[in-house]
Amino acid sequence: MLYVQQSLGRDEELIHVGSFHWMYTVQAVMSMFWAVLIAAVIVYAAIYYQNQYAYGFYSVNLLGMMQEFHPGVRLGVFFVIVMGILKFCQMMIIKATTEIVVTTHRLIYKRGLVARHVGEISIDRIEGVNVLQTIWGRMFDYGRLAVRGMGVGEVVLPPVEHPILFRKAIDKARKMSGKSRDL
């Protein structure tokens, strides 16, 4: 939350800090699982092909079997596993570098590791908030929020835990903002 702490105004207070749901981490881990599974299928298919069509030219032993495979098979397995690891790393970096905060004056959505992308909507300029939840999101209490602002368009937040509480926090900030303007 480094960016939010740096950008808070003097009379601005945090109302709610959004965080990614644990299901996001499960999706990241599953990308590595699927990569290993696909790599295992490729290895199995290569062993099957060698045993069926190589007519004894290759002997398959379990310890040195990758050395006897065709370079295309080794390259394919390497590529699939590297893609799974990269997808996992990408999702974890996104999770680590994203800040979603509701303050008394604005909604802040910051993302990015090297390049910083910040979306801010003034609380009094928010027209509406839609909660987007799948069946899994309803069961495990996570979802996306689509925040519509006047002159800003729509900002769709990544999957956050407790999206209804997040929406209520935005409503609370809007009420607090309305009271401060009336005074």
C-alpha cells in the first residue's frame, strides 16, 4: 500500500482496503499444475510413440529418458513448463503490486510493477457500482466490481474478496462526502 500512503491528502482517511481473494492464488497455482500435466502428457505420448513405432531403436529408461527423446519433444516440454511458471509469476506480481482502496475522497486502483497505472475516481463523481460474481464467486465470496464514474467511464476492478462489503464501503464514503459538502 505504498502508493496509497504516499498519495493520501491531509484530511483523507482510509475506509476500506480491497485485497485479492485466495481463489486468485489457487488459479495461479493451477496454471503451474496444468503446465506440468500437459508436459507429462507430452512425455507419455513420446514414450508411447517410441515404443510403438521406433521398432526397438530406442530403449526407454526412466532416469535418462529425456536424453533419448527427440529435441522437439524436449523443447515442447520445456516450453510448456516455462509458460506455466511465467503465468504463475505474472499473476503473483499482479497480486503483489495492486492496491485497491476506498478513502473518504476517492477510489484508488493502482497496478503495475515497473510502469504504474493508477485509476482514481472522486467519490462524489461515482454514478454506480455493479458487483459481478460467478457461481464460484457467490460460493466463496469474491467478485469483480464495475465502478461507473461521471466523465471517467467504467473501471473494472480485479477479483476482490467480500465485494458486497467493498460496495458498502464506497456507499459509506459517498455518504461521508455528501455530509462534508453540506457543512
